[in-house]
Amino acid sequence: MSHIVVVGAGQAGLSLVAKLRSEGFEGAVTLIGAEPDPAYQRPALSKAYLLGEMERDRLFLRPRDWYDDQNITLRTDTRVVAIDAAARRVTLAGDEVLSYDELALTTGSHPRTLPAEIGGTLDGVYSVRDLADADAMAPEFQAGRRVLIIGGGYIGLEAAAVAAKRGVEVVLVEMADRILKRVAAPETSDYFRELHQRHGVDIREGVGLDRLTGTDRVTGAVLSDGTTLEVDFAIVGVGITPATVLAESAGVTVDNGIVTDAHGRTSDPHIWAAGDCATLEWNGARVRLESVGNAIDQAECVARNMLGAEQPYRPKPWFWSDQYDVKLQIAGLNLGYTDVVVRQTDGARSHWYYDGDRLIAVDAMNDARNYMIGKRLIEAGKSPAPEVIANPETDMKALLKA
């Protein structure tokens, strides 16, 4: 009976082992995670959980006894330190060795951190990536305190929204000339800048961090424009990097992520990858899709292919972000967009991205209906004319039948 080992016990790892069992695999399955807890909802960490609106127990995707019921060996608080691909063995911290027939890497990603020389290791400086991070920073969110948020992407903006709702004074700095520049059109940046400013957040674009100050704990900051600030704590949201160290130790190809083929197989025929750590083909380019949806869908596809399905993975990208009373829902990928069409009706707003005359993505703010219509249009390869989308009189649902 074969043994499948999965390294990385987050959303992708859980989805993969669950799919192995639901597809009828009866061999041994071992799921290994470095964190002490089993798989949990990460997006909630910078939203409902940090706000205190979600109890810790509700974060967990499956109770521990589910793993026992599925005959899955769950090894939490366990680090894999090396992979011997030739011998098909993984070495755990403490020198325990496990043999595998097939290995899947669902190792996720790591937050980028600030260098020690500019204060990145001071107490009171946080990242938002795992449950331990959220638990550590939660006591900092007290009314009247001051936080500096470094980075104007979705993580930084979500943290700003939590802080502002808790009565914390917020300064957010973004080195680029606008927030969300890497991931969204200027129209979306403008929408969220105005939203945060209405809630009292001080957003400074085109301004970076020179250094954090303090002896043992952060007490202030010097910005790139020479401004000095007094702060009680700081949150760093400057992106993530794929966790590829183990893949590199195994000798598999890595290029801004673990390189996989259409089936999720790496350059080693017995090693697979899925989730944030994996890079895949998308319209002739290599991309990593950092989302819950991709983690689930890609991992389930990999599980089927580990069992011989030979099914190509065709991603259907979708993302979301909650900030204040606004739910942003994103369908598709806006890579290479040339035009953006704004649709505004009855307080709902959506931004439609076109590459030439081809619809490629939609940002929808409190507009779940048009998000779903846009998602279905993109997946069906349908591209209504931009002027049709912009027209508030258009029957959007009818576009699906056109």
C-alpha cells in the first residue's frame, strides 16, 4: 500500500488530503504542519478574528478528530528539514525519517519582513500571516493608541480598517504613488483611499519607511520624506514570498515559486505542489495565485492527478477583501489590462478590466450580483462591449445568455 506525504497543513494541504480520501485512496496519508494548530481560515485573521468578531474555535476548518476518522496521520508542530528526492524520504526536526511514494508540497508563503538594521526586530513590530501573529498583536488594538502600517496592499488596508474601527490612530505609508498599485487599477485605489480617509486613516502615498526607532520596543518611525512619528506599534504588510526552501533542498525547479506543470507535478515526477508556493502557467505566463480559492481547487486537482487522473488544472481566479462595511470581490486576473470600465448603480460599484476588447477581470464593491455575473462571463469567455457594461440601464443578467 503506498504512502502519500503532504508537507504544509494549511488550506491547500487539508484540501489535498481530504480529496485523496473522497476519491477512494486507501493508502497511508501523512499531513505535516509546522504550526501547532491544524488547518484554519487565514483570511479571517486580518478581518473578523482580529476584530474579535470570530471565536478561535470557529477558525478551524476541521476538528482534530476528523483527521482520525479519515485515517490521516496529522503531525502538527513538526518541521520538515530536508527532502531526499532520490531515496524518497523526508527528514523531520529531530532526525526522524519518513519514506514516501508520492510527496506534495503545500508549504504556502512567508511574509516579507523588515531588516533588523531598520528596526524590523523590535518588539511591537508585527506581520499578519498566521494565528500566532494575530494573537500576538490583538492586545495592541486599543483606542487612542497609534499604529504605523507599512504597505498599502490588501493586508495593510485590512489591518488599517481593524485598527480604525477599534479607535486606533492609523498612519499608513505606501512607497508606490498609490495604494494597491500592484494589484488594482487606479479607480479601485481611489475608491479605497477615500473609504479609509472617511474613517480617519492617514494614508501617505509615495512615502516609504526609513527606519523604526526605539531601544527594545518600537516607539517611533522616520519616513523617507524625513517626517518623524511617535507610534505604539507597527504592522508590516509588504507582500509575501513563496516557501520554497524545502523544494530547493529536493532539487526541484524553483522560479518565484515551485514550478509545476499543468497537472501540478514538479520537475521531480514524484513531487507535487499546490497553493501559494506553486507557480503555474496562465495565458502564456507563469503566475502564483495567492488565494483560498486557488489553494482549494489546485490542491484537489493535484490529489486527483496523484491518483492517475492526468487532469489539467484550469484556474478560475477569485479573491475578496473586507474593509469596514465594504466587501470587495474580485473575479479573474487583471494582468495586462488596457482599459477599465466603471459601473455604478444604486450605491453598488464595479470596475471591469479589459485587455483590448476582452473582459479579463472585475472588482466589485458591495456588488455581489455583478461580481457573480462578471465571474461567469469571464469563465465563459464572453466579453460584452465596454459601453454596454457602463450603461446603468443594461440588463446584466441578460448578458449571460447573449
